[in-house]
Amino acid sequence: MASLTSLKDLPDDFFLCPVCLDQLKEPKQLPCLHRYCKDCLKAVIGASQDGSVKCPMCKQDNVVPENGVDDFKTDFHMKSMLEFIILQKCFGNKDLKKCISCSKHTVVSAYCFKCREFLCDECYEVHVKSKMLTDHQPHSLKLDDIETKKLTLDKLAALTEDPMCDVHVNENAKLCCSTCGNLPVCVICTYSKHKDHDLHDVTELATSERELLEPKLAELNIHKVKLYDLPKKVKDTTIKLKEIVVNVTESFIKQHKEQAHKIRDKFAERINVRERGILDIENLRKEEDNQTSSDYEKELNQLREKYDNIRKTTKRKYDDKCKEFKKNCNIIEEQLSRKVERLDLNLKNLTTTKELLAKRNEDELKDISESFDQIINRYENLTITSSSVLASNNDWTYVQCIPDIRAACEPLIEEMKKEFPDFTSSYVFPISDITKVTFDDVTETEHEESVIDVLGIKGKRRGINGIASSGKGHIVITGDESEGYTHITVINKEGKVVRKDQIQNQRSRSFALRYCCSLSNFKVVTACLRDEVSIYDVHGGVLSKRNISDVINDWPHDRFVSCVAFDPLNNHIIVGTGSRYMYVFDDQLRYSHTITLPDVIKYSDDIAVHRGSLLVCDSIAKKVYAVTMMGNLIYEFMRAFLGRGDWRPISVCTDKNQFIYMLWSTYFSGKQRSILLQYSQNGRKLLTKREVDGDARCITILEVDGTDKLLIATNESIKLYTYGMYQTSVIPCLQMKGGKARAIIR
């Protein structure tokens, strides 16, 4: 940093009050080092209602002292520079002033800083040569020396008189009291008011303060290039986001046109099939009618009544066939029309989401740009202030100003260390979803395919907290085992227990719950009270775990994990808690980052990844939300009327076609009830609902031989209900079975 040694090197607005835009009068300095006229700062404080004042220049909050503006520090260094500027204007304008010595009103040619009065040319010569005024000579300034290019800050500091004692105003200050904020004191005060205080020689204290400031200024210079590069980053990011919005919009329109063109071709094909079919039927009708007429002519007399009946029967038969064919054609055409309508609606929803996201990012970029402008303003003000103070080469100036400069450096350095956020990742749209067929409806299942009574894991306190699928159709079950223990149990698709492991919980000896989700074919992720996240090898039974509080320094003692999910797109393990915070790890259990949910979400009972976003069940709010991976709210799920009771969402999952399944539960009139809801792929439409076992605790999707099955697990009764799902040409639904199969595993 280049030192400013001359007053001309200081910018003109350095001496102006940012409020009244006039030269500073009785300058008062805030902790951020910005200065204001005493009266202007008093007006700003008067407008504040909360006991703090926001700096008009850098927007930094400052606590108002007990005595208001009077307790804010007076900038004596600035006052001395302002005093000289006023003198400079007087000499430059050739103003007539009264000489302190001869009392004449004339164009004065000198000024005594000790007397604080003007001198004419003759009196100046006497003033500097008189033996009685020997101590005035170093503080007398001649007109020839007052030009800006000749007078530097260190010369100006030498002209000004050392400060007087704060208590004994006629005594020169000899020492500095660090106890009272580097206040100048005389020798008398060391025996009275400042007795037993931390007193220092001003030269030694000034040297110490300067040495403490130098590393702070060096650290600021390290971040200088990064700080000034931030506005360019904001501008470049804004341009890049606009380009992404244009590209995404063009892609939406292109895919919409392609799909609409395919459906129109299908319409044309079906019209040709209809016309050919009707024509073939009419030809058959004519041929048979001609044959009938021929036979009728040959046996007219004998068989008139017989062939009249045959003709009527033939007409009814082919009329019914034509009617049935037209009906089938109408059904297919209606289905194609609904596809076009849903395709248009899907494009409209994606376009609306894209526009909302673009607007939100533009607002965030604007806020970030304003914040960076304020940081740059604070940095430039601090560098100018520190340069002017250091250039004064005056110990008293160092003692009075450097502590404030150092105090202002700390928050500024923290602000400058902050990284510029990445906004482009928020534009990862599921574009390919627009090409998928949107199904019409889902048929509600009347009966479950099978019920498995898993007696092999029953015990005094055993229960099911989580279920997940793994390779070869295996099912992983986790839950509480006994006091201080949890279990991980693996069963095959026939219901036989393959292996069972008991795990002692070191962090919660009296009570422990364990949750799980699928990670890969032969691995699952588990989370256990209070703060454990782990990966379980289904084949070997090896559990690799990590305690979240070991990597999160601010983990509260009352926080606990409540659910877990896996994001296959980013290979991220997401751990939900009984709060607004979720913690993200990679598939090697290395901590990545923390997701902060919106204020409306208080508790994460269960979570699931759906189309690049998170579905969150909140039993406290009694609602289910969809949020982005950055924690921004997308929408709240519509809830159907479930009947009387205090219904709460407790589990959520999705199938391979991206349909959403939720489990709701309530305890009403001494009975536990549970209802399963199914939503459309975009989460906007409730498709089906059905009541299930009241003890149901969690749900998941199990893939067996390439087919999805919905799996529901109960908590205390330790039962697994499976529901088959099949997909017709246009309608996927829960498979209906006429009967119920029941398998008992011992």
C-alpha cells in the first residue's frame, strides 16, 4: 500500500460529511472509521428506534453509547487537517485578519498554532526571534510553507501542539492511559484520577500500535484483488444465467413441438385406420347382402320368411360390430387428446418454475452486488484512513487512531473472505421429463398381495423404524432392539431372515432409533440417534459409521437425526434432523455441506429425493413440502380430507415412474389409524387414498424381477405388507388381487 504523505494526495470527499456534503464540523468517528459532523450524526441517531445506528456509507450497525453522539470518538487527526485547510483557504483568498501582536486588520502572512492566532509579516519576525516565545517557534507557520505541494502530513503534525491533559486542561499531556482508551494525561493525574491505571509513554505505545496494525493491513492487501474482482464476477454470472434461461426456454419449446408433431401423426394414422375399417365392414355387408338376395331369389317362394329373418340378424350383427369399433377408436383418440393437454400443462408449469427461479436469482444477485459495493466502500475508506494516519508520523495520532483502525479490520476481513456463491447449479431442470407420457390415473388396490409376519426379529422392545431394498430382492429392516441397542436385519423376497446384526449405541444408551435408505445394490445408509450416520454392507454385515458432531462444531446437545435419504444424481447422503437443518455427506461419509430449510419447516420425519428436489414430511406442521437442494421452498402438497383426527405425515417414497406415495397417521378415539396417499408425478394432483394397518410406520419401493412393489412396514407388530403395481398402455395402477396371501416366518 502506497503511503499518502501530502494533503493533496487525499481525495476531496475525504474531508466532506456524507450527510450534509459539506466540510466536516466537529468530526465524530464511528467504529467503521467513517466520519460525520456531530450535528449530522446526532440527527441520524435520533431517527434510530432500536438503540443502534447504521452507518449511511457502509451500512454497518453500531451500538449507540449511553450519552449518545457525545460518547462517539472525536477524530482529532481530522480536526488538525481541517484546521490547516481553513488556514490554506484564508491565505489563498488574501482575507484580512486581525494580527494577534499589533491588532491590525491586514493581509496576514503567518499563523501560530500554539497561540491559535494570525500574524502579520513584521510581527511574525518578532514572534519567532523573541526569547520569551522560544516554545512558539516550532508551531509557527509562514505563508511560503503553506502550499499543498510543500506541506506533508508529518510536517503538519509537527506544527500542531501536543494535546493537553483531559482533566488539567492547562497541563501538557506526558503519558497515555490505555485503561481509559489511550486518553492523554499529565503527571498530576498519575497520582489522582488515573492512579493504578495502565500508563504508557506515548512514543512506545505509538510504536506498539503501528506494529500491531501492519499485519492487519498486509492481510487486507492479500484480499484486495479478490474484492475488486467481485463486481466483475456478479456481472459475468448475471450474463451467464440469462444465457442459460434463453437456452432452457428454447429447449422446452423444441421438445414441445416434437412431441406435438408425433401425436398429430398418430391422429392422422388413426383416422386412416377408422376409414379403412368402416369401408371393409361396408364391403363385407354388401357382399353378404348380395349373396342373401341371390339365395332369396332362388327360393323366394319357399324360403321368404326364412331369409327375411337371416337378413335382420345379419344387419344387427354388423351394426354392433361397427358401433364397437367406433367406440374403441373414440377411446384411443380421447387418450391422445389428454396427452396433448398434459404435455401443454407440463410445459406451462416448467416455464413458470423457470421464470420464478430466474427472478429469485436476479434479486439475490442484486443484494449480493449491493453488499459487495458496501464492502468495497468500507475497504477504500479504511485504506485511505490508515494511510493518512501512518503518513502523519505522529505518535499521538497513532495512539488515538490505530486501535480503531485495527478494530475495523476484523469484521472487514471476515466479509472479504466470503466466497461468491454458485448460482448456475440452480438451473439444473429435469428437461427430459417433458418427453415422458403423463398417465391418467391410478386404480386403488382393494387387497394387499401378501402379509409377512416377521417373527424372526420380534423381541421385548424390538420395532421397525426404517426399511430399504437391496440387490436380489433383499429387504433391509432397521429399528430399536433393546435398551441401548439397535438392529439391522436382512430378509430375502420369500421372507426368510438372511442375517441380523445387533449394534450398541454409544451416544444414546437408554433409547435408540435407527433409520435407513438404499445406497446401492448391496449397501444401505443408516442413521441412528443421536448423531450417527453409517453405511452397512448387506453381504458382509460390516458397518462403517461417523458421528456428525465430530465434523460439525456447532452441533447442539439436544439435536438428533430423524431420517436419511440418498441423492443418486450427486452421490450425496442427506441426513434429516429434528430441526430445520439437514447435513450432506458423500458416499464415503465425508461431510459436504449443510442445507437450511425454510422457516415453515420445523421437523423432518422423513425425506425422499424426487426429480432433483427434496420431499420433506413435517409432523409438527402436519404438512409435506417440496424444496430444492439449496433449501428453497417449491410448493406445499395438497392434502385430502382424511377423516376425523390429528393427521400427521410420517413417511414418503417414490417409484421408478416418479409417482409419490405418502403415509399419514393419527391416534383418535383410542385407536391408531394410517392412510396411504398417492400423488401424480408433478406432485400437484392427489390420485388415490386407502386405509392401511394402523401400526404402519414406513414405506419404500421394492424391485423384484424388474417389477416395482410397494412395501409397508409396521412398527410394533413387525409386519410387512406388499402391494403389486402394474402399468397398462396408459394407466399405471396398484394391482388388484382377489384374495390375500399370508406367510409366517419363524
